[in-house]
Amino acid sequence: QVQLVESGGGLVQAGGSLRLSCAASGRTFSGGAMGWFRQAPGKEREFVAAITWSLGSTYYADSVKGRFTMSRDNAKNTVFLQMNSLNSEDTAVYYCAATPRVLAYYLYYSSSYYSDWGQGTQVTVSS
């Protein structure tokens, strides 16, 4: 059974930074990808970033490109989301997700292709 455990959320002032972590366990993570999604109150869950386990290829939503960086530690089955220059629109619950499937890159942007999800971690940016 796959388990994804997020950590690193919290309260930060606008312009500040946070680093989220997601530790994965329960199967071999050598293929497929990991993604970060977020959901703000009253809004739908949206894609933030994704990374492939094999090549470390990364993909970002336009709203976070240049501010957020996703990385991975294959040895520890852990992915990270470094978030800089945070603003109030980044306030949301952030979810880590995993898929064992190797897909065309644009499919990693869709939550439908992820089979496992973490419990979420709250990120609140105060202005």
C-alpha cells in the first residue's frame, strides 16, 4: 500500500519561502512521476508541479513557474517543493500525488492520472 506523507507547510509572510517534502513508501518508485497539487477554499484542485523519477524532468503551472522548484531524492523516495516569493494566491492545502505510469508529459498536469495521494499540508501566506 502506497503511503505519501507531506510536511513543511505553515504560515509565512508574503514574499517569504517554504519547502514542502513528500516521503513516499509502499512500492518501488523508479518509474512514473510525483506531482504537487493545491486546493484553495472554494476552488478546484489545481496542478502545481510534477517530476519524473527516472530523468527528473520537471513541469510547472504557469502561475508558479520561476518561483517554485520541484526536486527529488531517489534514494529516499522523497520529493520536495521549494516555494519562493510566496503571495496570498498561493494559500491552499498542498497535496502530494504519485503515479507509477510513464505518460506523455502533458498528462502529468491532470490529477486524473495519479493513483495515490497524501493527506495534504496547509500553506498560508499572510499579506
